[in-house]
Amino acid sequence: MSPEQRAAELRAEIEHHEHAYYVLDKPDISDAQYDALVNLLKALEAEHPELVTPESPTQRVGGKPREGFAKVAHSRPMLSLDNAYNEAELRAWAERVTTSLPASDAVEYTCEYKLDGLSLALHYEDGQLVRGLTRGDGSVGEDVISNVRTIRSVPLRIAATKLDAAGLPSTFEVRGEVVMPQSAFEELNRQREAAGQAAAANPRNAAAGTIRTIEPSIVAQRRLDFYAYFLLRDGDTLLKSQQATLDALRTAGFRVNPQARTVKTIDEVFGFIAQAEAERDGLGYEIDGVVIKVNATALQKRLGFTGKAPRWAIAYKFPARAGVTQLRGVLFQVGRTGKLTPVADLQPIFIGGTTVTRATLHNADEIQRLGLKIGDQVSVERGGDVIPKITQVVEDKMHPRGTQEIVFPTVCPRCGEPVVREEGEVDWRCVNASCPARLEEELRHFASRGVMNIEGLGESLVAQLLGHTVAETVETGEGEESVAEAPTREALVHSVADIYGLTLEQLMGLERIGQKSAESLLAEIEKSRSAPLSRVLLGLGIRHVGERTAQTLAEEFGGIDALISATEEDLTRVNDVGPKVAEAIREWFANEKNLLLVQRLKDAGLRMTAEKRTRGTKLTGMTFVLTGTLPTLTRDIAKEKIEAAGGKVSGSVSKKTTYVVAGEDAGSKLEKAREMGVAVLDEAGLLEML
Ligand code: IVH
């Protein structure tokens, strides 16, 4: 057998087992046998690199998109659904449906679970997955294909035999929902907690954040799932009914909600809803209702859309899970930026499977909005969220009001320095740069997964390094607050850089740490010295500098020294860096203490340079605004070309605009350019400059 045939054979075999495991939940070989097959394929591909294809099962975790995610227009808008919150609203919808259709048309309803995730459009060409678009603003989404590939229940290619069996052409679009299963979500939060990070609020947010992460290997670890529910071709529904669509998707190898059912009467729909509510807690993933769709495509077409939602479908939402309990008090947590967050201390109450004792109150405005007083009876909701919220004060004969005012502290609960509220801001902050709460949060952030990845340096160890004893650590349920009392032992760490000077003896002197864990922690710290500059920048905890910005800054400036000496102008010339971010960066590097920290991290051997992105210089210093439709270039490509030549693209016309590039149907931006006397180019003019 030729290597090529052998590779094809192995791939088909692996794909079969992946489908059994990840789509059907019915593995037919052991994990070890599966791994062995993958290893055989990897070895073969290593020997014959020319045989590697993007659809090979070995390529699920590939490189990250260098330029971020490309924006792509949807084949037809990704709309949302109208909601029904009770029986009457659902019956009214069914009534509208039947009365708008000729009496001869018997309406069937397809009922599906409403998965609590985010929608995604997968494009297949020639049976191969080529794009995976997020909803975006509904008309234009972002292509997160490198992350979608890591989702094991998404087929990377579909064999012709399967397409035939499903009655599908080889080029089509599948829409569906990405969800994070409960188990994956809990695992993620365990890790986040161990790394001292705040818990993700709910599986939907976690899934949404994950799908836009620029590092596919992180996405792969989080185990997302994809459930398909629509099949389109060139923006049109492909098959003659929703039920046929679901069946075809299943045959083609997609994961489809197994509980979906087509029924003939609205009473049967209520039967389905009752069953869904009963099964909800045992599914392993979150659903927040049931979606009801008119089954026949022909009838869907006749019913049409209202602009923001189809008339032929509706979401029946489950009632939120709520309960009433008493507000016992308010605690104040101090975050990494010094921000004080009020947290409600509640009389324990059992809601939707867990005991709730804390709820976030966000800020002073929220307390005022609710009109809260200590002792009040409050309505607490957990809408699939991990962190519950207070929705209102309950007041009636059975629930008398509380009387004690909530007073925001005038001094930081951790360091005792006065707190301030800046003009126009809602948050109170402790501005003492040496507040122990800050250092604690800085350390946790620096060491966390996705930043410097120092495994083992989590909440409890950070507290100990700062001199607290284990007994003082209080569990708040949110993995946020940690220490109640003043330090009782000398701190081993006074700055993030001190992590790199820790010794085995020091670590072994801490409570609950044996030689083994001390050694592995030191190895983790050692390993972090070679983390790329983008991670180090992220680890510094500069306000507004997240993963993406840190990555861009590293690539644009190529080293920390260039960044330190960058002016606000240099910074805003970089894509994605606006004046607010630039100011935060400048402010951070203008601080002596921070510069000292950078120097000490440098001395500790951390990576302070990165490969600089090379750019042309033809358009350096020029800012372009694109408007209208250009004859040959898409916006994205025009933008790419301008940036590659050193120019910047901005969304609005201002004094800083050098040229407005106008295409067909250019609107107000072109007008504004004329008013302001900004030079206008057409595509040809732009190409000439390039
Ligand atoms: S159909 C034209 N089916 O719910 C609208 N949506 O609230 C197509 N969702 O944006 C949506 N499960 O993200 C449909 N079985 C299901 C769904 C579902 C979850 C989401 C979807 C949509 C949102 C609307």
C-alpha cells in the first residue's frame, strides 16, 4: 500500500471513531487504541509531510491566526428569535401563524431544545470545512475557523458517500449552536480558581470567550461542542422541512439535538416543553428554553421575517430560577486595579441545585438602583449563571423592609487608606499602589493560566507567600476574596518579580507544601521564564491590555524597550489601540515603580523581545477611512493591504484622516470628507499609492 493510501485509510478510520465518540457518545474502541491510531497517522505524516492536509484529524490544533479574525459577511443575516415567556404568549404566536396561512395548510411544529450557547455558521466547500463564522452583528461575523477545528463534534470533512446518504450537495452551510458542556465549564472554573482568577459567570459566556481566543491550543483544552440545526445553500434553506434538515445533518455526521421532535398541535408542543423542563438538569449542558419552528420550508417562506426575527419560529423561555431570601450584610472586595466591589452576604438559600450565599452587587449605582438596605428580603436569580444576582427588593406583609443603610467604606477594607471615586466613574477605588489586596491580585493574575501559566501558584499559595496563614483564608464561594486578617508571618514576596527569587527552602517552610510540590512549583516558575513577550505584557496587568492587545503590541514594537519609549502617537498608530488604551499604557510605563518591576523581570531572564512584524513604509503615518463598495477589493483586503504598507485604517473621518477611499454608494463619510476638505481616493488611486 502506498503511504498515501495508508494515510487515507487511517484518516477514515480515525474519523469513524471520532464520530462514534464525540457525536454519538458511543465509543467503539478504547482511548488507548484511538491514541495509537492517531500516533500511527502522526508518524506517517512526519515521514511524508507532503501528505498532510488541513482536514487531517492530526490538524485540529493548528497555528493561530496571525492577523486576528477576518470579518466575513453572512450568506443571509443571522437573526435572533422572538421570545414567549408563558403559555398565553406561545398560543398567541401559534394563532398568528395559523391565521396568516391559508386554512388548507396543516401546520406542523418542530420542537428543539434552546441551547444556551452562541450561534455559529460553518461553511463547507467540496465536503471540506473552510470557514466558521460567529454571529457578529448579524450581517458580518468573524471567521474563527482555527478554533472551530478544535471542536471534535465538528466534522473537518464529510465523505462523498455520507453526503450522498444525507442527500446533500458538497457545498453548503450549517448553522448551529456552540456550547460548553457543564463538565468542561466546571473544569474551567476549577482551573481558574486554582490560578486565582475570577470564575467565568456561566457556560455561555465561557463558550463565547473561548471561541474568540486567539490561541487554538487553549480552545482545544476547553472542549466545546457544536449542535447543528440549519442547512443553507447560498443563504437559502436547502431542504423542504426542518425535520428533514435535522435528519440530513445527523446522517452527514453532525451532532443534532437528539430530543428534537415534530408535532401536529400546539398542545403537543406544551407536552414537549414539560418534558424538556423535567430533563433540563440531567442533560450535561445548559438549555434555557425550547425553540418551536414551523416545519415546512414552504410555509416558513410564506410567513417570512419581521426584520429582526423569523415569524415562523419562536423561543419559549423557561422561567428564571429565583428565590427570596434575606440580605444579611454587604462585603467589599478589593480587585487588582483597586476597585471595590460590593458583594451581598445572603441568608443561605437553595436555588436551582446549589446553595447560594453570595450575590454580586457590581457597584454603588446598582445598590442605589435596587434601593437596597441590610435586612431586606430580596429576590435572587440564577439564570444559568454561576454568580447569582439580586433582581429586586421584595416588600409585602410577609417580607418587611430592612432598615440598615449600606455604607460604602471611606477607607480600603484591606489597607486602611482612603478610597476615591473619580469624576464620572461609578467605581470606588483604593489608589494605594502598595495595598496588599492589589499585590495579591497582581500575583494571581500574573501566574494564571493563559498568562504566565505557573501551575500551582493559585489563590491559597499566593496568600501564603504574602504572609497569611492557611487558617485565615475564607471561602466566599466565588473564589475571589481570600484573606480576612492582617498578615501574621513575614511575606516572602513583595513584588511580582520576587516570584523568581523563591527558593526550595522558603517554599517548604510554608504550610501544606511538601518537597514534591515545592519542586514542581519551582520547575513551573522556571518554565515561565521563556513565556513569550505577549504573555509578559499581559501579566503586567496594564489596564485595558488584554490578550489580543498584548499580542499586537509585542508584534508591533518587537520589544519592551520600544514600548517603554513609545509616545501616545506611536501607540495609537497601532491597530486596535485607541486613545484610552494608549493613555493607560503610557501611564503605566511612566510610573517609576513599574519600570523597576520591568527591569527586575528582565534581570530574572524573562523574554522582553518578540519577533517584530515587518511592514512596508510607503503609507507610514497615513490614516485611511474606507467607505462604500470598492470595485475589486473587499474592505478586509483593502485594510490588510494598507496596514501591510504601514498605514492605518480608521472607522470615522476626523482631522487625522489622510485619505478617504470611496467606492460605490459611499455615504455620510464621503460627505464629511468633502466638508472637512479631506482628500478622496478611489480604488485605483489607492492601488497606485500601494
Ligand atoms: S434557530 C433565525 N434553534 O437562540 C433564528 N436557535 O434567541 C435562528 N438557539 O440566535 C435560530 N438553540 O443562537 C435556533 N435549536 C435552536 C437553538 C437556537 C439555541 C439560539 C441561537 C439564536 C438564539 C435566539
